[in-house]
Amino acid sequence: MDNSSIEKEKTHIIIEIIEYMPNAVLSKTIIKKITGNITASSFDAGEELAEKLSPFDTYIQIIDGVAELTINGTEFKLKQGDGIIIPAHSSHRFHAEQQFKMLSTVIKSGYED
């Protein structure tokens, strides 16, 4: 698919929303609102995202491959179909031993809980 927005009221194949690119991490916004967003990302083998904090809960779902995720020092190996919530204000980072694709959903309302 190209870099245009995902069309509303049109079906799509989730794994085809974003492609793999050699030596890169790609992201494509599916929905972006002030109350949250959904993003598809692809990681080529050997790539990673540096450790960071988010002030909001983030739901991660692996849609292809196997991802390595570290949350507050605990390592998780997530495979296609797996999901996990990264709690708000938690240190986390992603690493790709092999290619993987994921969806991340950030909900910005109700984070006071």
C-alpha cells in the first residue's frame, strides 16, 4: 500500500498495510485523533527502537513474525497473534532478531487510572 491514509469503510488486509524495507523500521498511521492513535510498524531483522517512556498505556499486537520487547527490564518474545499492554510511564524498547510487523494502539483518555 502507498503512504496515503487508510480509507474508511473499506476493508483491508492488515498485514499488507505496511511493507518491510531492508535495514529500516517503518511506521504508518492508521488513525490519529487527539484521544489516541493506531500505528502499523515493520522492523527489518537486526533493527530496534531505542528505550523510551510513554505517558499512556499502549497496546501492542504482533501481526507478522516474532518481536522482542523489553518492558521495565523484563523481556518478552511475542509471536504473530500475541498482544501485550505496555503500561503508562514504563520503560520499553523493541528489538527484531527477525522481521516483524505490529500494530500499536495508544489511548490518551482515561490514563488517570
